[in-house]
Amino acid sequence: MSAATVNSFSYRYAQLRGWAVLGLLLLVLVLLGGMIWRNLERFETMRGYVTYAHRIQQVTSDLQAALTDYFIFHNKRLDGDRLSRLSAEIGDLSRNDHHVAPDTPRRLSELSRTILALAADGSTPEQQEARLLNALNITGAMMDAETLERETLMQDIGRTTRTEVELAFATVAALLFFAGLFLRHRILAPLHDLKELLLRLARGDYTPIETGRIDPLLLPVFNSYNEMVRHLAELEEAKRHYAESLEAEVRSATHALLEQQADLARAERLAAVGELAAGIAHELRNPLAGIQMSCTNLRNEIDDPGQVERVSVIIEELKRMARLLNELLDQSKHTPAPIREFNLPALVRELVLLTRYQIPPEIRLDFQGPERLMCRLPEGRLRQGLLNLILNSAEALGKRPGSILIKVHREGDRIALTVTDDGPGFAKELLDSGIRPFATGRPGGTGLGLAMVQRFVRDLGGQLTLANVEPRGARIRLLIPARCG
């Protein structure tokens, strides 16, 4: 089944559910509205009954007042106007069909005839008195019957209303129950599932989920999730391949750079040897010149031709040696390293990153310093000197776990650069006698690394100090001017 078909089916399924919920809500509204309307109708009916009973009571009161006046006044005559009003009121009650008791219309007719008889002329006082009493009895019986029937009707209405209210409460409770089930299974449960899926994504789990038992309403959401995780898995795989390729390129570039650094280190060592040879040549040139002059004077004082020839050979060899020494001194002359302005912490971080691939993984290499510290120095020679110090510390640690810490900070117009390791520390002889070329305490060492760094620092007008740290380790501190040249 295609994704479009699934989405269309889910949309229709969601529409049916929505119409069903809407219909259920409309049904509840109709039930509640019908119940309210019925109660309003009952209220209006009861209000009519109460008004009707009140009017009957008013008629009874008027009859009682007429009877009272009849006995109080001595003429024994009834007020005709009052009897006319009573007759009209009784006629209106007969026409207004709001009675409850079934005998009320008959009693109203009987009462109307009695009132008409009272209003007729020729009645004796005794007949009028009897008719008044009869009218009072009729109204009393009518009031009692109306009251009894009204109470019965009120009880029936109360029971019906209570039943309808209970039904309404039951309906609302059922709706709330089903709404709770719907909320739990259709909203809260999917939200919980969504939370679990997001946690899976956070853990890097890009496995698609099974959609066979998923509710059709939520099927598009979980299908979209599966599409998303498949796409994320592809992106993650592409990222992994790219990272591996990038790491391989970085390793290759680092290896090439480290080889260049090694070549530069060898060149620096050869330069140190050349400088040493130049110094020796300079010291040998003066004695050779004296020997050559002495040999020349000796040759002039000898008369033996054989001896003169031998001395001449010696003089020629001395001249050749002088030429060789002069050539060696000429070769030792080199152009000073270029001076440029650069950010020293950036240079150190770059060097730490590149050296990380050259030292054993058991050795931790850290750097502490500001983000920016501009200086004007021979960058290449400073880089080579710092590389020599790091490699010396790594060689001192060997294969065992350890750490090398490089710190850089400014001290006035100078820069302090320290390299500290937790290796065995410097030998006491080195601390006592100082740094000398070809003097080393490590097997296979040349003794030129520290000598080159010391010569570089001294050429800049700086200072290099060696010290051991407690409980174990060595520290080399360079104090060089921040700007030179």
C-alpha cells in the first residue's frame, strides 16, 4: 500500500471519527436542551396552576367577606356589585382551563348557579344564608381537591425531573468515561510513544518501528517518523564516511607535516653541528696560520734541497687545510630566520594538535593560555624549538601513561612559555653543569635538542631555565621578549 493511499485512508478514518464525536456531542446537547425545555414547560404549567388556585382562593375570600358582611349588617341584604364581580370571576375561571382536579369545572358551574341564585330577587334571608354557606362549601371542596391534585402532580414532576437529571448525569458520566478512554488511548498513549521515539533518536537509535498494529489515525505520523529515521540513518552513515575520510586526510597531512618537522629537526641538528664545526674551524685557522708561517721560515733557513722539498710539501698541505677551513666557515654563514607577527596561543594549539599523532596515546597533552597573545618573533624557529621540547618530554615518559602541560602567559614585555611533564625529571648532572651540545642522559640521544633551543632563546635575548617538580617531573621555562626585530 502506497503512502498516498495510507494517508487518504487515515484521513477518511479521522473524518468518520470526527463526525461520530460531533454527532455524539449534538445528541448530548439535544438531550440536555430537551430536558431543559421540558422543565421550562413544567414550570410554566405549574405557574398557571398556582395562579389558578390563587384566583379560586380569592373567590373564596370574597365569599367569606360577603358572608361576614351579611351577618354584620342588619339589613340581611347582599351587595349586588360584589355578586356581579364574583359571577364574572367564576365565569372567567370556568373559561380558563388550568384546573387540576377533574371535578373543578362541575363545581365552578354549581358555584356559578349559586351566585346567580343569590343575585336573584325574592330570596328570603334564610335562603340567601344557606346559599352563601353552600357556595363556601363548594369553594372549600374545590380548593382541597385542587391542592391534593397539585401536590400529586408536583410529586410526579419531581420524580420525572429526578429521573431525567439522573439520566443526564449518567450520560455525562458515560461521556466523560469514554472521553477519558479516548484521551488516554488516542492522545496520551501516542504522546508517550512519541516521547519514547524521541528518546530513541536522542540515543542515536535510527531503527524504524513496526506499523502493523498502529491505529489508522496515527499511521501517517508513524510512517513519517519511519521516513525521518531512515533519512537520518542515511545522513548518519554519510557523516560517518565523511568523518572517516576526513580523519584519513588529516592523518595523511599530519604524517607529511611531521615528516617535514622531522626533516627540519634534522636540519637544525646539522646546523648545530655545522655551527660547532665552524667554531672549531675558526679556532684551528689561527694555529694553522702560525704553523704555516713557521714552516715557511724554516724552509728559507734550510740549505738541503731534499729537506726544502719536504717542508714545501708540508706548507702546501697546510694551505689546503686553511682553504678547507675557510670554505667551511663560508658555508656556516646563513640568512637569519624571518620575523613575523602571529598569535602565539594559536600556534601552540596547532602544534599540540599535530604532535598528538606523534606521541603515544597514553600520554595526555594539554595547553593552558589566553585565546590571543600577539608577538613578533621568528615563528619557524620558535615552532621547532617548542616541538623539540615536547618530543623530549614524550621520550622521557616513554610508553607509560603520563601528561605534558604547556603554559603560555605574558610577564610585562616578555612571554613566559613552560613545558612540564610528570616523567623522571632531569639528571642532577644536567642541572648542575647546564646544557651542552652532545651531552645527553638518554640512550640514543644527540644532546643537540636543548642546545638548539637554548641558542635560539639566547639569540632573542631571552632566558631558558631547567627544574624538577614535585613529586616527580621536569619543567623547562622560556622567557623571551614579546617583540624583536
